[in-house]
Amino acid sequence: MSPAPHAARLFDVAGRAYVVTGAASGLGLAISQALTANGARVLLVDCDADRIDEVASRLGAQGVASAVDVADAQALQDAVDRFIGDSGRVDGLFANAGISGGPGFATAAGAVTGRLENQDSSHWSRVLQVNLLGVLNSLQAVVPAMKQARRGSIVITASIAGMQAEPFVSYSYAAAKAAVIQLMRQSALEMAPFGVRVNAICPGFVRTGIGGGRLHDPAVEADLVRRIPLGRLGAPHEIQGVALLLASDAGSYVTGSLFPIDGGALLGGFLSSPHPIDASP
Ligand SMILES: NC(=O)c1ccc[n+]([C@@H]2O[C@H](COP(=O)([O-])OP(=O)(O)OC[C@H]3O[C@@H](n4cnc5c(N)ncnc54)[C@H](O)[C@@H]3O)[C@@H](O)[C@H]2O)c1
């Protein structure tokens, strides 16, 4: 029997090197904080140049800022190559950058624009470019080095909107998130013989800057919490535990898996009935 490991050792990322896209805000920032606070070096990729510089200076020497749009495959590859050259390694990628496609058909703001007959291909193309092709570009940027090292962990930020119909978000967003889940499965299968693991996290509703910050609107929140069994929106730091699990050796036998982090939203059912569950002790 092997000795029981200490949690700090099991989840250890110290001295390792990771790439995080969309690192200037929300979930990407929380993931980057968890990694750097535990001694990892992180390439902080974001298209918001001012903000990513500010985040890098806050995170200290462990954070390396890179103002790159993930839709620009060559710029991303160049940045990742420089980082791998400097670090001498790459242990993981969080392909996390993403944008909203606007409000869904069941929201006040999207009641007209979110309808099926009002879908506009130019708008779809930017959402697919960032949320789908940006993820593909990110995987392609790290995979040659990981295959050579015969190890690595890739984590894609998908969404519960890629797992079930979600009227709060746009068609384009839901379609792109479903597509990256399949991209995750396809690449997990191909990469497994190289020792490279690929998984996806599927957040529910987490209060970040996405969609112009509409998850900070109390009216939107009141509407959403009826569908969340834990009774509240998530906070970005609540992604950090799963991020560390997948980045570290704690997740060494996990590949091709989805990790919903959603306060139970995927359980289904509205909690707005006249007979709510009595949660008193
Ligand atoms: N917040 C939620 O409720 C929620 C739910 C499910 C999935 N997600 C996903 O989580 C990921 C992170 O989003 P968030 O909620 O933290 O939003 P956010 O807006 O707070 O952060 C996203 C970051 O990505 C950056 N970014 C956007 N497009 C980019 C591009 N083309 N290239 C590089 N950087 C880019 C932004 O500048 C921003 O800093 C996204 O993929 C999003 O779809 C979020």
C-alpha cells in the first residue's frame, strides 16, 4: 500500500509552467491566481493589453503577460513558444478565453435578438472564432511540446450551456460550447497515448465580467437563482479547486471528462414553486 499523500503534495504545481488564456478577468484570473500562489509560472494570455499587464504586475514574477488574441493562431504560437523557451517546459494549458454571444431568447434583453430567426452569421463568426477556433489554436500551440515531453494537462473552459439547452445564452454561444466539449473528447482520445490529458470544466452561472457584466445585475441574478439548487451564483474562486485538481498529479488518471461547476444547475427543475424545499435544520 502506498503512503497516504499530504494534500499539498498531491495538488502540487510548484515549479511547473502553465498557459492560461483569458487570464485578465473572471475565471482565467482565478485559475492564474491559484497556480501562481502555489509556485507555478504562468503565461497570462489576454487580448486586453492594459488589463493583462496590470494582472501580471499584481501576480509578481510568476506571471508573464502576453497581450494576444486567441483567434490569431500565429501570435499565440509565438507567445507560447517564447514562454516554453524561457521556462524550459509546459505542464498545462487552460484554454479559457471566451466571449458571450449576447443574451438568449428567454431574457428580457434577448427577447428579439436572441430568437432563432434573428441569428446573424457575422455575429456567429466572431463567437466561433474565439470560443471554438481560439480553443483549437490554444491546443495546437502547446500540443507539440507536450507530445514530446509525453505529459501535460489541458483544460478547456466549456459551459453547462454546451451540455443542455440554455435559454439565458445565445445560440452561437451554446453551439460553440457544445463543440468544444467534443473537441475535448476527440483530442483526449488522440493525446492519451502521449500521456497528455484533456478535460473540460463546465461552469454554470459565475459572477464575472462576461457579457458586459450582466451577471452582476440583481434582476438577472434573481431570475437565475431560481434554477440553481445552491441558491446563488458562483464566485470565480470556486473554480480553483477543480483547476488545481486537473493541473496537478491529483488528476493523473482523469482524461476525457467533464466537470460541471454549477451549484447543481444541471440537476434541472425550477425552485420557484409555491412549496419550496424547507432547508431549516
Ligand atoms: N461566467 C460564467 O458564468 C461562465 C459560465 C460558463 C462558461 N464560462 C466561460 O468561462 C470562460 C471565461 O469567462 P469569464 O466568465 O471569466 O469572463 P470574463 O469576461 O470575466 O473573462 C474573459 C477574459 O477573456 C478575455 N478574452 C476574450 N476574448 C479573448 C480573445 N479573443 N483572446 C484572448 N483573450 C480574450 C477577456 O479580455 C477577459 O479578460 C469563457 O470561456 C466563458 O465562456 C463562463
